[in-house]
Amino acid sequence: QVQLVESGGGLVQAGGSLRLSCAASGSIFNINTMGWYRQAPGKQRELVATVTSGRTTNYADSVKGRFTISRDNAKNTVALQMNSLKPEDTAVYYCNAYRQTIQGRYNYWGQGTQVTVAS
């Protein structure tokens, strides 16, 4: 099992910045990809950004140029720097870790952290 603990959410004015952090612990070997997803009220959970162990990144179109994902493999952490925040960024943000082995594919989730952007 992998445990993920997020921190850094909160309330911010539109145009402001927040930094989310996620620390992984437990059976953290061979985690291929870590990332952030979000879920707004009444909507499905959606991808925000991911980063592989080789630091290849992927972003949702809606956050490109505003958000930056980073990963520290030595510390087993992933962070999301969010700039120029918009009210539509308001959501619960979830940290994710994905592992693929010969035994199967595994997704792990954090408990979520609330981000609220006031207009």
C-alpha cells in the first residue's frame, strides 16, 4: 500500500497563487507516475497534471502555462505550483500515485485538499 498526504490547499483571491504538496509513504517502490487530479462540485474528477519518474510532465489544457508540477524522487514528494488562479480552479485536489508491475496496475489516492478561488 501507498499512503499519500496532501497539504497546501486554502482560500485565495483570483489571480493569486497556491502550492500543493504531497508526500508518499509505505510501499513506494516502482511508482511510475505521480500527479494531481481535481473534482469540482457536481463534476467528475479530472486530470490536472502528472509527472513520471523520468520527470516527463503532462498538463490539462485548462492549466497549461499557469500550473507547474514537480517531483522529488529522493523524497517521494510531488508538488503543484498554481499561479494566476481562476474561480473555475475551485475544487478538491487529489494527489495520485500510479504503479504498474507484472502483478497489475495500481492507483493510490490522497484524501484531498480543498482549493477555493474567490472572484
